Amino acid sequence: MEIVLVGLNHRTAPVEVRERVSFTADQARRASEELRSKGILEETLVLSTCNRSEVYGVPPETSRECASGLSTFLSEFHSVRLEVLNGSLYHHYDREAVRHLFRVAAGLDSMMLGEAEILGQVREAYRVAHEQGATGPVLNRLFQGALEVGKRVRSETELGTRPTSVASAGVKLAERIFGKLDHRSALVLGAGAISEQVIAQLRDRGIARLYVTNRSRERADSLAKQYAGEVLPWGEWEKALPMPDVIVSSVAAEEVVLRREIVEQAMQQRANRALFLMDLGLPRNIDAGVGKLYNVYLYNIDDLTEIVAQNRHARENEIPKADSIVEEHVGRFLSWQASVELVGLINELRTKMREERAQFIRARVESIKHLTEADRACVEKMMDDLLEGLLLEPAQRLRGEKDLRRKIHNVEALRHLFLSNREKP
């Protein structure tokens, strides 16, 4: 019942290496099948995201003996030389593998601390592997525990509640003003990378209508098509200013793009209904005086960057609480694992003791000629009672005392001590 993990992530490998060993859903299924058919693993699950590729498994032998085989498998499966991967791969076993997965599910191992997406990715990877029949009792228990850890961390800490990107912080502020955005409209000036991040956040938060304008019509068309928006010609967007509730500007311009008098006119036409503006341009795209208008809320990139920094600090303060939840569940899993292994060990001991008893009777009791059949049966019964008595108390304590299960760290050592084949003197 040992567990092995081999993988790489954003901390150990650059993106050009990570993208070479990423798995599609079909590749993950095929890799799991090959690992089991080749006898490398008995249970297996592949977790692959843009920031990590990891293989979790239960090996037929000890975890450390199969780790090198897993590394070689990754190299051959993705046609990447092993020397390219060796500096990036990490190997975790048993307790550390469990802790690593639980921290991943909690968002503690993500590039963006506390990211929410990773829990869904862990859930989907488990669903795919389980439906394929690639997981068994150990990985089922392990990944169910990981999903529980992720849920608890999100409900009991603030690790994932505070946005840590400028785009998400800005959209979160808009929600504070308007509530849900599903009846609101947004106009985005510019179609660069930052604009796309904001558009993605707006769509995720359910914005009802989305308009995009850009000097390059081709880029605006591409973004509008990707995110189900509409394009406004660059020279005509000022006429549409009374319409949107949210305006985002990220344009490369030496002069302000949105002047106070234009916004003032738009506010008159919209009967001074609340207007939220995000100025993400450098230099700034929106006249600072716009923020002084009644019911107009203007935030520039410095404002949002400061909010992000505060949020990141607040999230970091939640790490000890999240780690405490992780450690609690690591202890639970290891306790379960030890109990299962120890029950198996006790059953193996019972079988071995019965074999030893049978050999003892053949060698010793049967040679005592004056014993009747009834006497021999009585001796056998007393020996059975003795053996069961020796095993009964440990088995009962194992079922009833959780602390005892936690104290037993190396079941294999016990198995080696009591069950290994050794020559008798």
C-alpha cells in the first residue's frame, strides 16, 4: 500500500519543459493503462495542468524501487530525453506524497496562492481515472481526502476569497458597486493581454453584454468572437459611452483617451446611474478628474496593484491555518492506511501461526503415543485458543485506538520482523 509521486511543476521546470510533458485527457488515460499493463503501478492517476504534470501511483513493490521506472516512462511517453527531465522531476513517497497532493488541492502549491481552479482540476483528474478503473482503494481514499481538504480550506480560511490579479481585483470592485453583473454591460478599450484578462474575468462573473473596441479591428474581432462580445469601431465608441456600466481602458496612448467632459456628458444621458471605470493604461488613459464626478468610480492600475498586494499579504497570513487543515487530513489518511496494512499483517500472522502450529503438532504431539485422539484434539484446541488470544487484543486495540494507529509508522518493518522467510537453526 505504498504511494509514489513523480512530477514537475512551475517551481522546478520552465514552461518550455512543462509543455513538453503535459497530458491531454486521452494521453492521461493511455499513460495510466500502460503503467498498469507494464506492471510499473497497480493503481495510477495522472494530474496535468498548465503548471504541473504529476503521476500518482501504488506500486507492486516498494515506492522507491519504482520511481526510476516512472521517470523513464515519462521520458519515453513524451519523447523527451531523461537528462532534460532529471533536473526538474521531484519524487515523493508515502507521507510526503500525501502531503504534497493535499497542499495542491488546497491551492498552497499553486503559482497564484489559493487559486480556485486547481480543486476542479484535481476533481476532474480523479473522475477520469476512476471511470477508467485506474484507481483502487488507496488512490480512491487519497483523492477523496484531497477534495475534502480543498473544500475545507476554501470554506474555513480566506485563502481563496481575495483576488490576487489586477483584472480580478477590478472586477471584484465592480461587483461591490453593482452586485451581480448578469444584468450589466461592459465596454473594453484595447485588446491586449491585460484587456483579455479583464474580459475573461467579466465573462466568468456573468457580465450580460460585452463590447470591445481597438485600433486594430482584427484583434478586436478575435477577442469578441472568443468571448461572445460585440465590436464597436474605434472612431465611434465615444457615442456608446452612456450605455455601459463598466468601462475598462488599456490602450497605449501618450494622451488621455477618456476626458472628463466626455464622461460628464455620458453621465447626464444615463441619468447619473453609477459608472465604474478601470484605467489600466500606462501612462493613464482616463483623466483623473473623471473620478470626481458624482456616482463615478475610477480606479487606476496603482490603486488595483495596491489592493492586490494587500490581498496577497492577507492570503499569506492564512497559510498556517490551511497547513493545519492539511496536516490533520494527512494524519487521518496515514491512520487509515496503517489500520488497513496492520489488519492485513495480523491476518498474515494468523495464517503463519496456524501453519507453525500444524508443523509443531506433526513434529511433537503426534510422536507422543499415549495421547488419545481426544487428547490431541484438546491440545490443538488449546493451541488455537492461545494463538487467537495473542492476536485478539492487538486487533481490538487497533480498531479502537486511533492514536495507536498513528504511532505505527513502518508496517513493512513489522512484516519483515515476523513474516520474512529465514533459515531455521
